[in-house]
Amino acid sequence: MVSVINSVDTAHEDMIHDAQLDYYGTKLATCSSDRSIKLFDVSNGQQTLITHLWGHEGPVWQLTWAHPMFGNMLASCGYDRKVIIWKETNGTWGKLYEYAHHDSSVNSVSFAPHEYGLVLACGSSDGSISIISSTGDGSWDTKKISNAHTIGCNAVSWAPATAPNALYDQQNGQQQVVKRLVSGGCDFLVKIWIEDNGQWIEEQKLEGHSDWVRDVAWAPSIGLAKSVIASCSQDCRVIIWSNDGMSAQWDRKTLNKFDDVVWHVSWSTTGNILAVSGGDNKVTLWKESLEGQWVCISEVNKGQGQIGDRPNSG
């Protein structure tokens, strides 16, 4: 059963496109078509505006928090083709770095697991993906995957730093970190990218959707052999892609066919529950049964915390 524990009146002047809690769950960042970003202190049930950030010249689509080992840091992307990295210094938030080398709207930003360093992936409607890395001396290194998706890239998500079979490899002293990320685009494709000798190359092309892929999410890993990715699309479907760690083959399973476009998918911290939101104004939570079937365990409808349970629906 899901319960609404808090609602925040952001006082944005236009549609809100993203809302992200920080690592500790005490700060909330929101972004809007009003071209601004707001940060709130939401600890202990309160909602206090910390700051109001201006820097974009159009709608701000998405936000991502960096790991707290890098300080209080947030990245944003927008219709104005910009990616902005914001940082709190001595209690004041300001612009740390601005990247403006995309030719169209930047739709998605995602900080990599902290084990990879301070690294940011950005997906754009120009079809490319940018990888922005801090060099540690105040400057930034950028690489670009050109033509990652024809027509445009809508979403990017990093693979966890805990590699498949990490529990086994750790015992045998074989652990090695390989950077991977997944992307979804207007070409109906989900693609997996791997860094090889400093260059990003396409490792897998996953075909299964019949319309634009709107979001992708790589599930957190606890070190077992299996890798899992969720993708959602304007074809009203959510697909679960899984790899057993033994081969290059990714198996495809449709989680559900919804009644409307599916905009977002998001995993729980342990990677066993998937939240799905879409054009039907519902958020549903899904879990894999012991038989390998994905079942809806809870549903939150549009409105003030109208909560319904659907333990046996699928």
C-alpha cells in the first residue's frame, strides 16, 4: 500500500517537468516551463524554499543530483540546448558550468554512479549524447556520441557501478569497472553504450518498441548475475530487458500495455520495484513475482492522494 506522505506547492508559474530528491531525501529540486529551478528543504515534513535558480532561456526538462561526495551539486537541461551544472558554495547556489554544444533541445541528464567520478550524460533532440567529465582541476572534458539516435535522443540512464556477478568476482579478485549507459530515442530503439579506451561505442541495439522511446532506467544492482533495464514508449508499453551475465543476449518481456502513452519509469533503490507514470495520470508500482511475471502491487491516481491497491492485477 502506498500513501502520500507530503505534497509541495512549488508556486512555479507553468507546468512542472521534473522533481528530484537528493541522495538523503531532504532536498527537493523542481523544474518548469517557467524556465526556472526551485530547491526546497523537505526534511521533517517541512517545505522551505532554499533558492530559485534562473539560467535557462526556455522550458527546463530534467534534473539530476550528483552524489554528495562532490558536494551539493545539481545538473539541469532544457529546450534552450543548454546543460547547466549548479553547485552550492558557502551556502549560496550558483552556476558552476554551462555546456551549450548541442544543436537542439537537451531532453535528459543523468549523473553517473560516483565510482566513475563526476560524470554527466546528456541526451538531445539533435540525436547525440554528450558525456561531460570533471577533470578535477576545475575544467571539464567532453565527449560526444554523434548520431546515437536518428531524429533524437529522449532519455539516458547509467548502468550501476556494481557490475553483474560482482559478488562472485569480488571473492575471486576479478572485479573491474566498465562504464555503460543506456539510451532511448525517437527511432523506437533502446541502445546500450560502453566506454572502450576512452571512446563510447554501441554495444547493443534493443528492438521492441513501435513508437518513440520516452524513458529508460537501468536497475540498481546488488552484485548478482542479472542486468535489468526498463523502457517505456509512446506505444503505451513498458518493456523489461534482462541479461543473464553469461551471454550478449538481452531477453525482452512486456511488463504491461497501458491505455495511454507512458512517460517515465523509475526503479526503487534496491531495484526490485518499478514505478511507471503516463498519460493516464496514474503512478503504478510493479514487482516481479517468483514465477517471473510482473504484477501491479499499487496504484496512485490523479488527485490528492487517492490511493488504491491492486495486488493481483497484471
